[in-house]
Amino acid sequence: MLVPLLFVAFYAISSGNLGRGVGGTIVRLVALPIVLLFAVISWWVTRWRIEGDALRIETGLIRRSSLRFPLTQIQAIDTVRPALARVLGLAELRLRMGGATGSQGRLAYLSLPHADTLRGQLLALAHGIPIDTAPPPEQVLLSVRTDRLLASIALSRLGVVTVVLLAGAVVSLVVAPRVAVGVIGGSGTAILGLVTAFWRRLNSDYGLTVAEAGDGLRLRSGLIDTAAETIPRGRVQAVRMIEPLLWRPFGWCRVEVDVAGRQKSRGENRSESRELRAVLPVGSHAEAAWLLGRLLPDAPSATTPAPPRARYKAPLRYHFLAWGWTDTCAVATSGRLARVTSWVPLGKIQSLRRVQGPLQRRLRLATIHLDTAGRRVGASLLDRDVDEADRALGELTELSRAARKTRQAGGTPVIPPAPA
């Protein structure tokens, strides 16, 4: 393990932008031993072991850190392989714990065979089964086509912004070449940001494959940096389907899930860490409906529209406003240009809020918010008639309480079989 770690540190120094010429060489010669020393110390002081029913990870030289992760609270263990780790045959294990805690369990880096073996052993201990139990078999449900993924990115907000900027640059070059050269030269940061955003979207969704096993849905994706993630049954807080304006002529949509305990990944900024996990980056409505049936078997359709007077408050999204419910799940639709449909299991609702603004009071409208423990997804029954909103608030409160009791008692929804 020490040799690959030293190689990673050397790669970081040699590829870094530390200056050029003699000055840059001197900086590299001075910084290289320091970085290598810190790499060796980090490897030397990092230890992990299983103590009873918990995994303990210790690290730090001057300030010692000891994290204890109860095995019974492990929901899933993801395998992440950055580009350089793949070259060296290494992998990182990330523990997904119950609850959205700030602590993160990471074992980086292990050899790939060791990581796969350790992952299986930890999951076996977490589920109280023999440590040598073989992993459950899986069935591939669907895969994302590369050509459709590229086209969807080009027709997304990112692609539209890029086209607008390029068109503006071309027009400015024709009308005022001297001014355009200065503007384009000073737009390096914006161009780099667009390229980075495009690459992250492509790399994270490339080749995404969804499979189903006894422990939940398994997602594998990545072009250069690969990741294998498991969504355990019962951990989905909400499901969201997005239908952008430019996608609708092709019948495409995007399906995302909000999963409890999904922690911020290393290298993510604040906005990226709030992004949801796409289980279908782009696909047909038939694929989305079938996948939704695997995630929420009792998912309803939004069939109750908003009252006509809601048009005066929300003229752009009025034609999208609708909601529906069953005994175990609620759904609401909204959006202005993009149609957004959100499903929330009633057993996951943490609170229900009735909100009524000044204009809503004038129009006798109200909004009911269904809050979950996830990151930012919750169904909102926007601009409903006051009487309808009050009835919905009472009914959903009783249904969510009953659904929570059923879930705590161990009730499990029936999963529809995969099509032949």
C-alpha cells in the first residue's frame, strides 16, 4: 500500500501548476519531499479494525481522530475508484450510515480484491449473517445509452447556456472584433467552468447501469472515475422526475432519488453535494415508470388539478399543478418550463405545513408542504383550494402516521417482478 501512495503523491506534485522554468523546478524539488513525508505519515497513522459490533477507523498524528461506526447502522457500502486509483488497482470504500450524519466512514485506498472482500464481510456482519456468505445475485434492469446522454446534456440548461455564449462570441467577433477578443480572453474562468460542469455530468452518468439485488438497487457509472453505489430498500426519501422543455418532443425524462444517509463526497462543493442521485439520467417515460415501480411500488398519479383561480397567482405553472395520493404515497407536480413530479412515501414524512400568503388568502388558496429527512425534495401541494387543503392536511396526517406504524412493524411493500 505504501508504494502506490507515494506514486499518488508524486503524481500530484509533478502535474500541479507550481510555476515554470527554474523557479518552478526549485519549488517542486522543495515541495516533493514534504508531500511525500505527509503521505507516508498519513498512511502510517491510519488504522482500522473491527471491535465487537463496530468498525473503528483511527487516523491523525498530532491530533488523533477515532471514529466508531456501528455495524448495525451500516445501510450500504459504496466502492469508488478515481482515475489514478484504477491505474494502480486501488479502490475506496465509503460507508453509508443510517441517518444523515456529518461523520464519514472511508477506507482509502485498498487493493481492489481486498476492497471487494472487505465490503462483503462488513455487509455480512451488518446484516447478522455468516461472514463468508456470498453476495446476493443481481439482475440488470436498464442501461443508459451514450448517444442519448450526450444529446440530453446538449439540450439541457448547460448546453443552452454554452450555445448562447458561443453565439454571442461569434456575433461580437463579426461586429466588434477588437472588443470581442478582449472579452473572450477574459472569459477563461467562465469557459473553464462550463467545460468542468459538462465533464462532471458526463463522467458521473456515463454508462450508468441499474441492477436489482436482494439488498436494493445497485448503480454503476463513470467514464474515468467510476463508482458502484447501492440504494437499500426503504431508504428512499423521495423520487423526482424532471421533464425539461427541450426534452419533451423526444419523450425523455430524468429520474432522481433522495436517499437518507447519502453523504457529501470528497471534492464536491456545496451546490454539488446537494444534487440528487440520478437513477435514470435520461430515458423514456416507459423506462421511468417501470423504474419508479421498483422504487415505490404504490406510486400514484397526479390527477387532481388546481382550481382555476390559481391561474391568477401562478400563470406560468398553473397547467402543471396537480396532485394525488394513495394510502402509502403522495405525488405533486409543478414547474414553469420543466415539468417536475415529486413522489414522497407517507411513512417518510417528517412534518406537514400549511402555508398561506397574502395573495393566496385573497384568492382562498393554500399550500401544503410534505417535508422529509432528505436533502431538498418534498412534495408541495401548491395553490389548492382552502377547503381542499384543510381536508388534505388532515387525511395525509392520519395516513402518514399509519404508514409510519406499518413500516416500524416491519411491513414490506410488494415489489413487482421484472418483465421477461
